[in-house]
Amino acid sequence: QVRLVESGGGSVQAGGSLRLSCTPSAYSISSACMGWFRQAPGAEREGVARIDHDGSTSVADSVKGRATFSKDNAKNTLYLQMDSLKPEDTGMYYCAAENPSFTSSRGWYCRHEYNDWGQGTQVTVSS
């Protein structure tokens, strides 16, 4: 059962933009820990950006200044706006999610271990 559905990928020229979407069926985007990852052919999967349950965000240096999160709570959909795309941004992009964990010492926090993954959306950037 697919619990995260991504969309929004496509083929663009360098300098273009795409807005990737992630709609989870088993999480609320307002309270879940969510991340975006990508994998280029022949390369290892790498983290692109993440947004925690408290709204704090982190983006990889490779996309810093070009990746922005937004949410549509009514649609329970998380968006990742990618601007000024480069050929090296090409890859399969995956959305992942987990519910925050709780300890008495830390309170609620994200482990960033992500229990659920989507099937991916392809991004291709041509020069």
C-alpha cells in the first residue's frame, strides 16, 4: 500500500522551475516529519530537504536558496518548489515521512529515519 504519493516532476531546461508535491495518506503534514530525497542514476540517494513537525526546515547545500517548502493543509499536501534548476538536479525524487517521537527529556522530535516512502517522481534538467 502506497502511503505517500509524489507528483510534479518533469523535464525542464536549466534555469527552470518545478513544484514537487507529496500527499501522504497515513500522516498529517501539519504534524509529521517529512523529507525529500533524490537519487541520480548510478548514485546513492541523498537528502534534499526536510521539514519537521514544528515547521523547522533544513535543505542540502546543493539546493540552498533554490528549494522552498509550502503546505496546503486542506489538501494535506506538502510542496517543494525547486527553482533555478541545474542538470545536476536530475534524478528520481522521493518523499518520506515519519511521525515524531517523544521522550520526557527531549519532548517531541524527529528521528529522520522515515518509515514510509513514496514511489518517486522523475526530474530531468537539460542544459
